[in-house]
Amino acid sequence: MRRLENRVALITAGGSGMGRASAVRFASEGAHVVVSDIDENAAKAVVTEIEEAGGAATAIVCDVGDNDQIRSMIDQVARDFKVLHVLFNHAGIPGAAGLDIESADFEKLINVNQRSAFYATQFALPLIQKAEGKGSILFTSSVSGVVGSPFSPLYSMSKGGIVLFMKSLAVRLGPEGIRSNAILPAMIETPMLSQFFGRENGADIEDLKATYKASVPMGRAAAPEEIASAAAFLASDDASWVTGVALPVDGGFLAR
């Protein structure tokens, strides 16, 4: 039986990478997936992929760095579906490396990585409360949200905040039957990976990737679909007693 049958799931940054893989997986599990992305063509391409496989999906263009656009996105979900079972706050950017960061770059990263998740959750909560105890709020954090990164302290700060926000929601919303969990990926083969390793001028991206892989006990990067599998579990009734969990999907990176 498909675990998300007749449910509505909204995924931010669903147009590529882990977001796309999660949208495809959720649809295969029976959900009507709302694919939100700043790139309209990418969102529509994922919808087409889902529909051609026999699933159901809707594309919404949204820059999650803009509160008005987040509210408009949630308003459209309310008009179209009247309920939301899964909110997957996946959107995130690597941001600048180091500590010498301009205020505009600081604000952009915080807006996308933290503020968007807070306000999407705030705006969507009335819809999630209509899910009759089947509501699930997911976040994409990072292993860098629970262990320090010497290269990306701002990114670590933003992702660490997501973990504590998720836990706070689990405590606050648990009595309503709404679960809140986060996924902590390590190195994932997505379009953002090279961007992440290429932030420093003159960086040898392939060398940095190889060094990181060497720190992962399983010795490889993950495919986006491996993150999507964890997200589908956390969104479903198979995880009905799982809330407040920061789940590493990291090939053993945090086990060291």
C-alpha cells in the first residue's frame, strides 16, 4: 500500500536535487505533490516527470527569501486543497564561506535557510492542523548543523538553528498529533555540491570532494534518492511515533 495515498505534500526547492527526488518519491507513494521552486521551468519539469509516471503534482513558483511569496504559495495550497499533510521545508543555500561575509550575503542565507522555514511553517500550520493527526513537518538540516564546520560557520549556524526549531515544534505541536523531524544529509550528489565546495577562490573542487568522501565511513557520496527515502519514511505513518528527531543520512559521517 502506498504510504502517502490521498495526502497533499508541499516541498520547497522541489525542482532539483534532493527536492526533486523527494517530490518523485512522495508522488510514487500516492501524494499529490506541490513542487515549489524559484525556477519555474524546473518545477514544471518535475511535475511533468511525476505525471508521466502516473502521479499527481502541481508547480508553484516561489522565492522563499520573500515572505509575500511564501504566503502566496500557502494561500494557493489552501485554495486548491484546503488541507496540507506534509510540509517539507527543504530550501537552502550554501552561502559564503569563512567569517568575512558581507551583511547582504548574511541576510540572504538566513532568509533562505532559516526564516523561510519559520514562516512557511507559521503560514501553513492552519492547513496542517486540518490533517486530522496525519500532519508532518520536515526540514532539511545538515550534519554541519550538529557538528562545527571550520569552513562554513554561517551555514552551520543556520542549519543548527533549524534543528532546534524542529525540536521546539515537536514539543509544541505533538499534543495536536503533528510531528516534526529533520534530515541531516552529509555529502549528496546534487547540483549544489560543486557550488558548496567551490566558494573559496581557487578551490580545487574535486580534491575537496575526495577529502570529504574519505571522512565518510561508507566512502561515497549519497544519491538524492537516498535522502528522499528517509523523507518518505518520516512523512508517513510508518514514522507515526517519531517526532523531534534529527536523522543523520550521512553514510556514518557522524558516527566517528
